[in-house]
Amino acid sequence: MTFPLPILTLFLVMLQGAPGAEGEPQIAIDRQPPTAERIQFDPKNPPADMPKLHPGEAALCQMNFNCQVQLKYEVVEQGAGRASVSARIRRIQMTLTLSNKIYLPRGANPKIRAHEEGHRVINERVYEDAEQVARAAALDVLTQTWRGTGDDAGAAGKAATDEAVKKLCDAYLAGTADKAHRVGQIYDELTDHGRNTRLAEAEAIRQAFARYANEPRPKTAVAK
């Protein structure tokens, strides 16, 4: 009985510089293996850092899709007066990680354990495509010019690249954490948060992904 709780933590590092050395790839993605930690707790005295359970829940699986980004960019135009900058991103390096924390009450029965492991499976299955999602988002960012203003050229350049990083990470999280979140919601509906003993976890996962695939998606705004 759970609701997967995504933590959308982003670590951003901006590296100003000229285009990379000859032969250096424009996009470099390091997808780390997923990890899982299982924590038993006393329902009367849960850990202080454990997310709060909702009414009717006995356990939960907390997921963390993490995206660390490093950029190299080139200023292609600089305005006068209050600094304004137009920048092009020349290289994107992304490190992707997924961690799962499964919180189980002491003495949890096999059905509760299996249900929470089902959430982990969903998250890891979504993460299998994380590099593809990240690469598509990075390619989109590389094709655009990013503009920013600030008190000086450095601040303006950071403002411009902040916009690029936000778009990059928003697109990545939409294709990973948001997807896993929604599939997990459907999985919980199908299994009644693990109370439906007639539906095996593997079949519920299959049905959850199938229903998600058939749901309408919001139209993506055209970048200018």
C-alpha cells in the first residue's frame, strides 16, 4: 500500500568556455546503475526522514531520479548597457542516477513486500530509457540560442544558461520521474495499493504500462 514519491533533485554546474576540443562529443551521458535500499521501520516510531504515509498505507517506495548537468557555452552576441547575452550551448554532459528507498513496517507480509518491489520494478523499467530521454532533451537544447540579462556579462551568461538547463532537466524529468509517477499511480489503482490479492504484481505492472501508453499526452510547446 503505497504511493511512489518522486524527489526531483537537480545539481547544476555551469562551465563557460569555447567549443570543446576537436572530436569531443557535443553530448555525453553517464547513466549510473539504479540502486535500491530497503528500510524496516517501527510504525509507532518511523524514521524522521521517512515521507509521511497517507491514510490506509502501510509502506512506500520513494524514488529519486537525479540529473547532474555540466554545460560549455559560447557567447555569440553581447549587448551594451545592462549586460545582455545570447549564448549557444556547445557541450552537455549529464550524469543520471536512480535510487529507490523501500520503507517496510517490521513484520510486513509478503504481499506488501511484493507490492513495494513492484514500484521499484516500474521505476527501474522507466530508467532503462533514461539515456534516450536525456539525449533527446539535450539535442533540443543544442539547437537553440539562449538569451539572458544581468549586472555583468557573467551574470547574463548564467541567466541564459539557467534557462537552457531548466528546459533540459524539465524535459528529462517529464520523460522519467513523471512517467514513473503516473505508471505507479495506475499500478496502485489496479492493485488497490496491494490489497487486491487476485492480481499478481507482474501483471499489474504490465497493465499499468499499457494503460499509460494509451493515455493522451499534453502537446509540447514549440520553442522559439
